[in-house]
Amino acid sequence: MKRLLLFTAAIFLLFPLYAQEKAKITIESISGPKPYTSLDLNNDPGNFQFAIVSDRTGGHRPGIFLKGIQKLNLLQPEFVLSVGDLIEGYTEDVAELDRQWKEFNGFIDELQVPFFYVPGNHDITNKVMETKWEELFGKTYYHFVYQDVLFLCLNSEDNYRGAGRGTIGDEQYEYIKKVLDDNKDVKWTLLFLHQPLWDQEAETLRWPDVEKLLDSRKHTVYAGHRHSYVKYERNNGKYFILATTGGGSALRGPELGEFDHVTWITMTPNGPVMANLMLEGIWGEDLVTEEMKDYFSPLLSANAVSISPIMLKDEVFEEGQTTIKLTNDRDVPMEVELELLASPGIASSFTHGEIEVAPNSVEMIEVEITAVENMGVDDIAPFEIEAEISYVAEGKPEIEVEVEKRLKPERMLQLTELQDAVKIDGNLDEWEELSITVDKDKYVLANPFSHQGKADGSFKFDVAYDETFLYVGAKITDDEMVVSAERNPLQKDGFTIALDPRVAQEAAGGTGDWGETAYFITSPPTKKSETGTTLYQADRLPEGTQVATKLIDGGFAVELAIPLAFLKEKQSGEWNSFRLNAAQIDVDNDGSHQSTIFWKPDWRGEDNYLGSGIFMK
């Protein structure tokens, strides 16, 4: 019996070793060339997977974070970490904090794996919020070890200094020092905190000392806060600022670091392997079948609903007309429920209707728009045109597509033709007057508290042309210049021109896609004695484009020359119109506050309306 007990104990002691052995493929014997590269499977038992969610708040967009949780349940990581800004916070109202945390924890209750909390500035900015955190979650910084990897979850808000002024205080530093000393031999160290303390000019107290503790060990750092993805290589490690999981974002795409994602980490003996998974790219298997695709594809065509803009020659609106065109490219009837929601002071000959469009046919709806009394164009709010489109066919799944478009009367701007070419040198002496002023908070994309009025960020600009170039001159006002040469052009002060080179009727409904729009993005130099001549992603812009920027008192100046050949190519010969937008990128407080101030609404955003920014020759 004693021998049996010893044998049984030995089996249980050895069982984890057997469980850790790699599984192997049993395959038929093949001589000569083989239809595979190797049988060395990527199944090291020391590897594991976990996920990270980033900023949910700071101008949060409802529903996105919960969608992220649902997608993580499809992925089934071993656990999930956060990098803070989980609630909107910024309050001492305990009842409101209870409401916000109850809402957030309701999302986490749906997660099927463990979740690790990390505080951001929206979670802790005062003693009341810290007390509430401790009541709900205990420690504001802590650590754990899994599979010989040390996870350090830190509190960048331990001095309540808010956005852009995060810290590691003395007490937390001593904790970190002890944890690292107690775990000298782990194969990797991962740190999670909210504010990217390595990239802030504000005093971060003991963070430089933390980096000294890390520089001799294998480590990786993950942060959030900026709502824009950036990778750094520093201190013998990789440091990441993650984008958003529902926080405020212009969502201009991966190339600009603005997207909603979860971060998927596979931990290997050689360090973490990282994949950024866009939320819209994670779905279950029954997403679209071949039959469903063939059936509903025409509904997604831009041709299904098209609307002509209402273009005016002056700034006063009395009446106008638009045409709504419904196109059915299928062999079955198409039903459209159409609604036009006019803005205050505007009357419309059409408000609501249910239209059946016969197979392979077109329906045209002429709509008269009238001002109750004469109105200035700038005083008219855009009105909404909503369409619900579906097919009528027996034995097919019910597919309905919603289309929303915005329309308002808009004045066409007349271009000035120049007799003499503009010298592109950043000096605005040749511009008699910059006729367009943007100094109101009408179209501003910003995190809370970022934009502080026209002294903080505003601009004037004008557009003209000669036989060879289209010119833009601009004077930008900015009370705090952030122009470091090391910064990404989209994370420092700058100026952007968006140009849709198609004729007015085509460009009017554009949505700012790269395929139809050119973006001329530039930043000023670091010194007044210098002239900036760099455009972001210049290889995607028309050949021969020129730019010059100069620092001036209270801001900077921009001159841009775009070859007219670009317009002529897109308009099949002689050009006569185009669509343009201008925007100032204003970065303050070492990058923690960023605003984009638009002349017209961002074509890629929900405020876009048909026909904004049309210039005529």
C-alpha cells in the first residue's frame, strides 16, 4: 500500500510535466519534396494570450466598449487588462460616481474571462474618486506573475494632477522597486498605466527612476490617454500608446493612429507578439453567406440614393431645388421609405413617402426648398434626409439598409485669378486679404477641455489660381506652439487642406476617402529663422506640389501650391470647380490636449453635408 501511494503521488507530480509537452502531428511517411515547410508546430506550452482594452471615455461614444467586450468573448483570451479611463469621472458627486461605475461594471459582468482594472485621469482626479476606487477595487496599483511574466499595473494619477500631468509618486516608486527586486528572474516584465509618462514635458516625478530600474531587463510598456496609437522604441524596450475602445476619436484610420480596437498579445519566450484587432473586424462565422451577398450587394451601392446639392450665388437664401434619385439595379422591386426633416425656418414640398422602385429602374423626386423668410446661408442648419431601403422577394432574408444624408443651401465661392505667380516662401505679403475667417467653435473635434477659443486656435485663409497652380495662403493663430521635429506631424501643431478635385456635382457628396480626396498636411518649423517645406505622406500627393511654412508672432503662416494638372486630370480636360476644406491641428499641454478646427465639417464625420466648400472658377 505504501508503494502504491508513493507511485500515485509520483504520477500527480509528473502530470504537469506531461501536460506541458508539445503535441505532435502524426503524418504519413513522405520521401523527397514535402507539401509542408515544417512539423515544428507553434505550440510552445509557455506561450499564452491575453488582451488589452484602451480608453473608453474622454468623449465616449455609446455602445463601442460593450461591443469590444462582446468581441473579446468571441476571441476567448486568458484574461483582459485595461489602461484606464473607464468612466467619464471628473466629479466629486458620489452618487454620480456610483452610477458611472455601475454602468461600467455592467459591461465587465458580460466578459467571460478575468478583467484587471487600471486607473486613468477620468477614473481618479481627486480624493473622492480615489476613495471610491479603493472601495470598489482596493489598490490603485498592484502586480501579479503568470507563466513567469511579471505584470505591473500602475497608477499614473497618484498626485491628482489630471490630463498631461501624470506622475509616479515616491510611495508607488518604492513599491515598484521592491516588486522588481523580488522578481529579478522573470522572463519578461509588462507595465500597464494610463498616461504615457515618457512622452510628457510636465514633471512626472519618479518615472525617470522607474525607467532606470527597467533598462537592464526585458520589458514592454502599454499606455493610453492620447486616443491615438503610437509605438516607441526606448530604454531597451518597446513602449506603446494605444488608440481607443470607444473614447473620443476622429476615427481617421490606422494611418493616422485613430481607430477602435482591442490589443491581442501572444506572450512568447522572445517577448510579446502584438496584434491590434479593429472591433469591426471581429465576427462570428455566420456573418455573410454567398447567397446573402449576391442578394443585398446592390443595396450598398452609392447609386441607390443620390441627392443633388443646393448651390447659391450669394449669401441669402430664398428658395432652391434638390433632386433625390433612387436607383434599383435588381430584378426584384425595391422599397424605399424616405423622410426629409427640414431645419427651422425652412419649408419643403416633400416630407415623407413610401416609394416602390420597379426592377432595373430609376425614380426621381423633385423637392422644392423654401425659406419662410429670407435667411443667411450660415444661419441655416442642415436638414436630414433618411432612407430605409429593402428588397421585396419571397424566400429571401429580410435585408434593410439605412441611408442618412445631410443637406443645406450653400454658397459657391468664386476664385480669384492671379496675373502673377505666388512665390511659395511662407511670407503672406502677396496676399492682399485672407477672405475666409475661421474663429468660431462651429466645427471642432476635441477631447474635453482641449479647445479654449479663437486665441487658442483659429485661422484665416484664401484660395486663388493662375495658369499653373491652385494656391492657398493661411495665417494660423496659436497661443501655445508644439512643433518638435521628433513628433509625428499629426501630433503637433499643423494645418491641413483637403481637396476633392472632381467637378462640383460629383465632389459635393464626397466623404473624404483617400481615393477621391487629397490631404495636404504640413507643420511649421521649429525656429523662426527656418522655412518648413514638408508635407505629410508627400508621395500620395500630386507631383510638383509646393509648400512653405514659417513661424510668426502668435502662430504660423502657410503657403501651398497645387498643380492645376491634378484638377484637369480628374475632370477630363479643362477644370471649372472643386471642393475644399481647411483645418488647423492644435496641440497643447505637451500633446495631451489636441483639437482639430475645421472651416467646414469634416467630410469623414457625421456633421458632413452635401456641397460644403465648393469653389468655382
